[in-house]
Amino acid sequence: MLISAKAGAAVTYYEKLAGSFGATGEAMRARVVRSGRTGCEPGCAEWISAEGMIAEGSAQQFGKVVSSLRGRKIPVLLHSHGGSVLEAMLIGTLIRARGLDVAVARTDLQPYSTRGCERGLADAIGRPSPEPADCFSACTFVLA
């Protein structure tokens, strides 16, 4: 068992991981994110952020996001501790059918502002996170 000492208390690696999606293990949320980097207009980078536990309905929600792209190919940044194998396989099948690139990475979302990159058709403004990301358990079927 992997452990680390934090403020005098031993915390297992798995307990630490459980906290990265909140106590409830939030279901995966997929959304189109546009770079919030100042001055990137008109060609701000966009990607699909898919983060959370893969649960019933995750593939359908992911499919709606991909359909909203109207054929555009943007990369997927994936961060998940797993969940439903069937849903993960459906997401992976859709990604391969659309020819999308996938990276295991987190997204830091930013509040909307009137400065910098405009939102356009994106659901959110953000940037790829420097924090480590995970793809455990059923998540690997998204990549397979």
C-alpha cells in the first residue's frame, strides 16, 4: 500500500486520489473548452475536456458534445478514475470513429471575462492544467 505523511497523519495514495473528484466521485462531464490565453484570437485552441467518473449516461453526454462540433476535429483531454466499462468502450468507439486525438490531462476552467479570448461556440474558457492527470480502470477502454 502506498502512503504519504500529511500533517502528521498517514494518508493512502488511494484516499488521496478519491478526493480529486470530490467526495461524491462526480460523474464525467464533457465540454468544449476554448483557450483563455490573451491575444490568441482568432485562432484560439479548443479541446474537449472530459473529467470525472465514467457513469451511466457519460457516453451519451460525450456524444452530444462531439456532435456539436459539426465535423470539426479537436483533441480530447481526459482525466478519470474509471467507472463503467461499457460506457468507456462507447466513448472510445466514438473517439476512434471521429478520428479524435486523446491525451490524459486535466483542464483548469476560468471564469468568463470580457478580456482575452472570446468564448465563441465553446462551453467554457480554460487552459490545460499542469497538475498530473489520471486514467485508471475503465478509463483505459477510452484509449484502447
